[in-house]
Amino acid sequence: MEEQSAGQEAGIEELIENVSELPTLPSVVTRITAMTSNPQTNAADIGKLISNDPSLSSKILRLVNSAYYGFPRKITSVTKAIVLLGFNKVKNIALSASVVEAFKGSGKPPEFDFYKFWEHSVAVGIAAEVVAKHYSPKSIDDAFVGGLLHDVGKVVIASFMPEASSIFELAKENRTTFSKAAEEILGMHEGEVGARLSEHWNFPEVLVHPIRYTVRPQGTRQMRDVLACIHLGDILVSALGMTAAGDYAMPLIDWGVWDDLKLDEESIEQLCAETLVGFHNAQAFLELAS
Amino acid sequence: MALVSLDNVTVGSILAAPIEDSLGRILINAGEPLTEQLVAVLKKRGYVEVDIRPQPSPHSAEAMEERVAGQMASSVQFDSDVLRLKQAVGERFHNVSEKNSRMQTIRVMAQKALINRIAQQKGLA
């Protein structure tokens, strides 16, 4: 792993091992992930698998029929949704819906607002997708789901680590980011915790990597396309007022990302405007957390 | 604030301090732009230099904000929701140095996008 000492890796492992009751994702999600990477899988196979889980099916159909996707006619079957959206999009929706469900009910300190956490996550997913549309179209799907899940480490810390309240208090007292406060108290930021959890859930590396490096993109040269979209999306969303839970300061843009994307006033303004429009249509995603 | 000779001052520069006569009466208020006629009158009256508000560097956040504000109708600029929004954005960026030009660009452009959205929703622009 780039820029991570053996000592730090051991620290993360110990932290994760000490967390009892790490949530598991429904087995259907693991099977969907496996099937979508099999070239012989067809839409009907995945549709049948998802349809056997009524709760997941209804979530997927509600999202697919929302203003965000803007289909002119109502989609009534998961198989049809897969044909229209593609495997990746439906897989990503299933994954995200399951992650939210896994953490919705877990106890969290009063300082952690779960709805605000999910609102920020949805906004970053949308912003990252907007950035990808302009700069890296092949990364659109990965950018969207990576944005949705980039802060999953934060909810692990909030739900399962005794240091959580101290981290939130320190961030508030010092008017700084959750990441800086977590590094001071835990010796690592939430990206490292989130990455380890997503490995535990057997997420593909294309999801694990951005979760680990969104906070510090300068720590890696791999998957820069997806990472840049999510990192920039995170900052734009914070600037637009949908601040991350536990943040009392702005995260700072990595200059490498700025240079790679050749950003300027006009492009930033356009990305912000399109993110606001996208978020306006994303109510169905926010409702996953209610 | 900068003292500039009337021989070198740029027409259109903004006065940083009022110009007073020998009896302390204000001839020209602070904040007024210097026209060609005003420069000529001041020279005739024996003034040698004036206190001018420094021009923001064209690439500074301040210049960006002025430029963006200049593109908006006054009904938008002084709407109470817009003013509150600017305050909120400024507060969010409390940890960002003025010298961080990239983050300042993000601040000004995010603010502009939010203001445009309010203006559209209210039919102000």
C-alpha cells in the first residue's frame, strides 16, 4: 500500500479487529458484485437474483423511477432497469442502498448526524459523476458510487469506536476537519478505516482505492481519474454548503488534481451549477437514509 | 491605502480618504472615483497627491468577487438571502488563506452558482 507504514497498517488492523459486530452486507449484494464481473451473466440472471430480495428490489425501482434518472415511463421490473441502466449502475445502486441500510440502525454519538452524513455522500456521488462526465466519461459509474461511499469510514468510527465523540469534539473545538481530528486521536483518518471495511466486504479495488485516498489523493498515482472526480466532488459539495458530518473547516484541493483537470473559473462554476441541479433531483437517494 | 502623485494617478481610481480643504471641509468623499476633471481641479488648487484605494490584482479573489458582482443585477446583489449566503460561504472558508488562489476560485464560483440558483428561484435575474 502506498504511503502507509507497517506500523500504521497494524494499527488499522487492530482497530478493525477490536470492533465487534462490524455489519455484514446482505449476501445478495456479494452475489450481485460477483455476477456483474462475469461476462456470461445476463440482465435476466441479475434481475432474478435481485427480485428474490423484495426490500432491495423496491429500493432499486424507487431510485430508477426517480427524477434523477428521468425516464419518461415508469419502470416496473428490475430486469428492465438493468437493461436500461446497465449492470454497473444497478450494481452500484444495490451496493449503496445496502451500505446505508447496514448502518442506519447502529448506535452513534449525538454529534453524528446520519442524515447529514448521507446527504453529503449523495451530493459527492452526484458531483463526482458531473466531474466525470466532463473529464473522464469512462469513470462515470465508478465516480458516482465512489462518491456515495467515500465517507463510509466515518460512519464506522461513529458507530463502533469509543474515540468517536472525542474526534467530533476536537474537530469542533479546533474548527478543523474530521480527518485532521481523527489523525490526531486515532493516528489515521477515516479513509483508511473505510478502505479496510470495504476490503472486509470484498468490494472491488476500484471502490476500495478511492475510499482510502479521497482525503489524501497525493498519496497515490493509481486510478487518478476516478480519484480526481471524487476528491474534487467532495470539495465542491462542501463549498456549496452540503458539508461533511464532523467537518468544521473546508478540505483543501490537491493541486495535482487541479492541474490534472486543468480547472479554471468557468469550469468550476459549471461543475457547481450542474451539481446543484443534480442534487435537486436526488430526493429518492436521500430517502434511503430515512 | 496608497499616496499617489496627481501626475501619476489613474483616472477612475477610488479615493481611500476624503479630500478636505484648509478649513477641514470635505471637497470629495472617500469612495468617489477620480475623474479627469477632478484631477485637473485638485492640481489647480495646489494638491500634489491623493490617497487611493489599492487596486486588487486582477487574479485575486477580491477582483474575482468584484467582477462577479458586476455581472449581477443589484436586485440580486442586495437580496437578504444572497447576503446571508455570502456570509455563510465566507464562514465555511474560514480556514482557507487568501493566498490560496485555487480554493478562493472555488469559493467565489460556488458562491456565484448558489446566488444564480437563488436568483432563478426568485425570478430576480
